[in-house]
Amino acid sequence: MIAVDTESSGLDPSKASILSIGAVDTDEPTAQFYDECRVWDGADISDEALAVNGFTREEITDPSRKTEAEMITAFMAWAMDRPGNHTLVAQNVAFDSAFIRAAARRAGIESTFAQRSLDTHTIAWMHMTNRGITPPEANHRSAIKLDTILQYCGIPEEPKPHNALTGALSHAEVFSRMAYTKPLLPDFEMYEIPWKKT
């Protein structure tokens, strides 16, 4: 699996730009990808999105940065070089995969990723339910966020502002813990898996 996270300039992949991509090959976790780019000309830029990911308008419009097309091309080349399963895994993976597909279309290249993917939200909901834990809800909807899953898996919350590589590492680790009951990355090995104690 390829754990992935994107940071973007807004919420609509047809109007906003990817700003950074982080990825981890869960079969070979030392194989990681991280890159940043400037927004494509005319892309929407949301102050709310920048508050989440910590980028400034000056950074994301800096002409010395790679273009989105250059970054997505480099990411696809990295992914194609991975020998294992290319299924994407992330929290709210539909968001990341939609931005990846949109960026690939704008760059005139084909995405290497299929529509099928694994969402850590769904895995966490099933894992909690199977352990007799009622998943959190708000406004009659699931309230399982990444920080909820990290805490459930015995790991501290993700540092703020969001960083795509930190997000991808988090997704990879919680996937391994919930799917296989084993830690994956050295950065998290000091944190015990809560359900392993029982």
C-alpha cells in the first residue's frame, strides 16, 4: 500500500492546487516521498486551507518553486518505481486521490492509482466496533478524525500545522497497527498498541 497525504490551496480539486504530497510505501517504509510546489496559475487559494497547512501565499506563489505538474510527475514516477501494492491508504482518502487525479489531468499524464483505496476512517470504525467500542459521533455522523485514530492507536496527535509527509507517516502507522496489530515506523515504536496489552 502507499500511504499518502496531500496539502492543498482549497477543497475543490478542480479549482484548487496541490501544495505538497507526502507518501510512504507500507511494504518498504524507508521508501518515502515528499515534495512541494507552487499553485497553478489561476488556482483558488483559501485562507482557511493555508491556516491548516501552514503555507503562506508568498511561498505557494513563489516562481522558483516547482510547478504542480512537475511535482505530480515526480510523484507518479516514484510510485511507479515501487514494486509492491499501489493501493492508496489515507484518512479521507477520497480527498487525496481526487487531488492527485486532478493534478495528473492538468499535467497531461495518467494517474497510476486505481479508484479503489483504503480509508483509515473506515478501518478505525470497523476496528472500534469489533472491539465493542462505540465510535465517536457528532451531528448524527461519524466524528473519527486522524487525531482520534492516532490516540486510539496509542500515538500522540499529529503536529500542527499539517505537513503532508507527517500525515502520510501517520496514515501508514495507524494502518499497520489496525490491520496487522504491529508497529511500522521507528518514529512510533516507543508507543504501545493499546489492544496488544489486553
